[in-house]
Amino acid sequence: MKALKDIRVLDFSTLLPGPLTTLMLVDAGAEVIKVEKIGGEDLRRSKPFVKGHSLLFSILNRGKKSIELDLKKKENKEKILKLVKTADVVVEQFRPGVMKRLGLDWKTLKKINTKLVYCSISGYGQTGRKKLIAGHDLNYMAESGLLSLSTSKDGTPIIPNTQIADIAGGSYPAFMNIVLGLIKAFKTQQGSYIDISMYENLIPLAWLGLSHYFKEKESPKKNTLHLNGGYHRYFIYETYDKKFLALGALEDKFWYKFCEIIKAPKDILLEKEKNFIIIEKVQNIIKTKTGKYWKRKFSDEKNVCCTLVEKVENLIYDPHLKEKKVLTERKGLLAKIPTVINDKKLINKNKQKAPLLAEHNYIINDL
């Protein structure tokens, strides 16, 4: 049985945070009805396109239903209110106050559905002096301090190649709290209001920098801590052909095995010198061979914690992922990305496509 079978979700969200949240709900068996503005949500128009459809939209919205309507029209609002009576969850991602102006806020909807779990995802939350400030993933990371912890050699913050605030600060906390809200509703017959602040949810990710600050009264500098590039056992080394090895040999047994494989001299093994000197000596050894050579050497040993830095396209060809069928291809294209739901028996396994705009308007037309 699917964990969230018979759970109905009304999804007013767009782009990444909310849609990834509701994608996980789909995988757990929920029915997700995507409420889109006239013309469809913006991600439908985002490149790349495959057969006229946005690949990004398709990946994040598979298995959902789509209704298209103007929420500012009174008759459409009445249809949504009728639909809310049949729903278990509402997910919205507007700026604070928008749903209230539309007459679809938590206080209004809980009067007609007392068991409703209502989740608002926003940059800074529904309260506080920053609540109305516009922002995107990069802005929340900047204000949380995370960007300052990842910089180039000259100290310039590096833009990550994934949306950490949207996913780790928005989608995952939203999914977890929605499930908790559903459990509460099942036990108490009472709904919940969930206020997801992507900015605030990034704070746990800054635990290393914060702990250093409270001890030293200053932010950590690059390459000064054990886990930020200041430790020879936890470092990225360059190979002969400009590939990179990620070493995470924190425990002694892993460090000793690493030294054995690279045939490190005794002075490196015993770590009698300062970190930066050991790093330089290890780097000189690693740079004598290619990435392919080191990958082969370390692949034969399970107890070393040393891996080649791979390109993202290599995920498609990873034998481990292929064996477990983690990534699904269809006609040479990525058909779906995996979500974090672990119990495969509870996952909705239907190979569903993303909906066409207004494909399921019959749901509201029949109300």
C-alpha cells in the first residue's frame, strides 16, 4: 500500500521548492492537483525543451494533475473553496499576504476543513521584518552565511551548481512537516499551519561556521578548519591530468590505508609536520598519476574514503546506480529523478508524465 494513498494535495506552488515537495508526496502515493495561473506556471517556459515541453517542468511535476484558472475571479475562488473541502493538504509559495488577499489563507480555509494541513513556503517566513523582501536561492544562501564559507582563492563567494536553499531549506523541511501534520490530523482530527522559511532552515547547515564563531568570536577562514580545507586528511588533491581526488580519511585506519596505497613515506604517515606541509607533500605524490589511475587504485579498496571528483553526467553510467535503477531513462532522456523516500514498497511506481496545462480542469468544472 502506498503510504499517502487517498491523500489529496492542492499545490499552488511554482518553480522548485514547492513542486519538489509535492513530487515527493506524489511518490508516496498522494494525488497532487497543481493549480496554475492562466498560461501556466513559469517553469513551463524554461529551457531545455523536449518535443515542445520543458524538461525541468516535466521532471518536477510528473504524476500531478493540472488545473488552470484565474484565482482573482470570484467564481474560480468558489470552485477552489469547494475543492478545499475534499483536500488534505494545501501547499503555497506566494509572498506573505497574497493568499489572504485571494481569500485562500489558512484562517479562511481551516473554517471549511478543520483537518487541513496548510504549508506556506517563502524566503523569510510569514513573520519578521524581512518577510516581504523578494529573494531567490542565492539571496537566502548569502544572508545565511553559507556563501561566505565556500569561496575561491581570492575570497570571492562561489555560486553553487545546485539550489541548496530551495531544496535543503524549502522542499525537504516542507515535506517532513507536511507528513508530521498528516499524522497529527489522523490522531487528533485537527489541522496544522506550517510556515517554512528557506532562510531560517539554512542555519543548521552553517553549524560548523557557527560553532567556530562562538568559540573564536570570528568567522572561520578558508582552509583553517578540519572540514573546510585546512586538514590534509580531508582535502581535494589534483591529479596529473587535472582531475581531482576527494580525500575524507578522517579516521586513522583510513589514513593509514590511503598512505599505503599512494606509497607515502613515513614522515607523511606519522603526520609530524604542519597540515599545509603534509598537504603539499601528498599533492606532489598525487600529481604524478592520472585520475583514471588513482580511481582504479582506490576502487579496489573499500576502506580508504578516497574518490574521484566525477562530472554529473557520470551518474547516468554509474554501475551502482544502474544496478539499483535509481535513475530512469526513456528513449535516451531522463524520465525521472529519484526522491528521498526510502521504502520502495510505499512509493507510487506508476510511470506518469507531467500534466499538460489544464489537462484536468474537469475536476473543477464538475464542482
